Amino acid sequence: MDEQELIRMAHRAREKAYAPYSKFKVGAALLTKTDRVYTGSNVENKSYGLTVCAERNAVSAAISDGERDFVAIVISSTSKPPGPPCGACRQVLKEFSGDIKVIMVNAAGDRKIRTVAELLPEPFGAKDA
């Protein structure tokens, strides 16, 4: 999968976000080792704690479809500079994705690339998590 296409898919997912309260829309595109892509967008709730992030929606879709091996995730937001995943998403990415590439982009075309290990150097759980 071409990285630019993965970025376009994350941008399209961002446009589908439900963010009437914060107005902060996020989209994610998760690439599997089988070259399948699962997208997700953030879904807010009046009770903010019930909000589900784009990254976790993409991971959940992939896991629900039987995918377990991931290569990269693109996170598209409108923040400047491009925003990293929240702490909860970092932990979920570590749990289900291992140390994959995390590509953070924004609508202006800015980009940051990190690994999950760089974003979450000491994850919760077992030593081999």
C-alpha cells in the first residue's frame, strides 16, 4: 500500500468524524500485513468519557475482522503540528499492534513519524507487552 494512499484514507475518515462538541475531528487508517486497511474516526458523546478515538475504532474494526498483524497507522487531524494519539490509544496500539510505525499528519500536509515504542516507552502490562 502506498503511504500517500493511506494518508488520503485517513483524511477521508477524518471527514466522517462525529465531533460536535470539541470540533476536533480525527481519522485513522490502519494497514495490516495482509495489505488491508481499516479506517476509523472519532465519535464523541456529550459525556466526554464515552468518546471513542479514531485509532481505537480502526483497531477494533481490524480485530473484529480477524486481523492481528499490523504494519502502520496514519492519524489525520487538524492540529498544528500533527497530533499524536492519546495515552489510551497508545496503550491499545501497543497491545494489539506491537511496535508499528505511527504517521501523524494534518490537513496542511505536515507530517511526523514515530513508532509506538517512541510514543509509549513504558507500556502498562507484562514485560513482553
